[in-house]
Amino acid sequence: MDTFRTFDYISYQKTPRNKIFLPQNLVSFLEQGEKVVYYSDNKISITNNQFVILSSGNCLMTEKLPVNNNYRSTMLFFSNTALKNFFVKYASIINEISPNPNKIIKPFAIFEKDQFIRNFITSLKLIQSKPAIFSNKMLELKFEELMLHLLEIYPNEILSFHTKNLEEYSNFEIRRAVELNITNNLTIEELAFLCHTSVSTFKRKFVKIYNLVPSQYFLQQKIEMAKLLLLQNENPSEVFYKVGYENHSSFSQSFKRVQGISPKQFQQRNLNVTQQLLND
């Protein structure tokens, strides 16, 4: 596989949430539309004023089209070797950057476009028409140019970026993937994919960790979150969205099945009790 690859990507229809395996790291310069990406412990959205570096490995991705237009992105793929070579080559510069003690390692990095980046995108498009013997070397130089620019403007983000490890996830990492996606409505198949495991292995580990099957656990957690919001006097017609239900009807049915009463009745009963205690 080439160390660097680039091409223009265009989509004419909105894509649902898809399982994506990225064989290399990716810089996606979004030009039109919106991209939503899920990793096991993160969900990010990128608009056409931004661009993103994504690590290789498994992720879920949705592409949203702008009104009356198509989705467009210029993409630059690069290998782990290319990233390693960059850090070795420019170690003297990197060593001069003060480390951030609160640095959080992430499999992505989001940046705002500036004039340098807009010109950079134009130059990438021009390189695509060059013969491979020249374009490969030019892409290597363009990658260094991009990374040096980002290292100057966003040093912490660049130094926090890391590529995903495809080794089997530990129980701790599975817990993070589950508990950070309670309201995102990911399927078990999608969660297993993000954790680089089979569905059967994921389910087995899930039950071992939580002593519940996934459907019971997610229902329990969503209802507990809903109860807290209702006790803060939030409108039940708005709570359903915050806890990951697609409509108010399905939320009310689930809530009543667990609590025996509707969200509105639960809220009213507890507000009455609180008021009584205040009056006493």
C-alpha cells in the first residue's frame, strides 16, 4: 500500500451511519456538507469550515449533505510509517514544544480552516494530475508541510493524536465504549465493530461486566438518566431526545414499563412530594 494517497470524494445522497474500516490514517478536508464520526469512546461532528485527521482502524461515519448541494471532501491518506518518520525527522522542533500535562490522547484531531489550508487543498487537487513518479514524492513533501503548519498552530492537538491499536479491547475499554455511547443509539453490532471484536465475544464480555444483557442495561441506564432530568423539572417532551430516544411515544412506553407510570406522572408526583416537604 502506498505511503500517501489522495483523491476527491463526492456523494450525491445522504449516507446512513456506516461501518468504516480505514486501512490508513486520513486527513479529510471537508468542503461541502457535514461529517459525523463515532469511535468507541468519542463522537465528533465536522462542518465545511473544518477538517479532521482520523486514525486508521474501525469507526462509524455519517455524511450529511448541505441544502440543494452534494457532499464533497478532499482526502489525504497517510501511513503510520509516514507519521513516525515525520516525528523522527522533526524531533528537534517537537522537543522544543512545552508538553501539556493534561494532554488527552485521541484517535482524531479537528482543526479550523485558515488561508494556508485553503491554499493547501488547492495544491493537493493539482498534484492529482501529476504522474505517479512525481506525485508520490510531492505528497510526501505536502504532508510534511501540512504537519509543520499544524505543529506550529496546534501543537497540543498534533501531539495528542495517536493511531488506534487493533489489539483486542480490554474490559475497561469496552466499559468506556458502552458508557460513553448510552444515548447515541449504537447497535450491539456497531459497538462490537468499534471495539474490534465479534458480536458474540462482545455480548459475552458485556454480560460478564454488567450482569445484564445489553437491552436491559441500556434501558435501565436511559430511564435513570431520564428520571434525573425530570426531577430537574425538564419537559418530558424534550427529555426523550436527551436520553437517546427517537420519539416521545417510545420513550413514554419504555418509562412506563420500568416505572409503572408515565414520565409526566413521575415528574408531577415527585414535584408534589418536594413541595409538601417545603411546606412542612
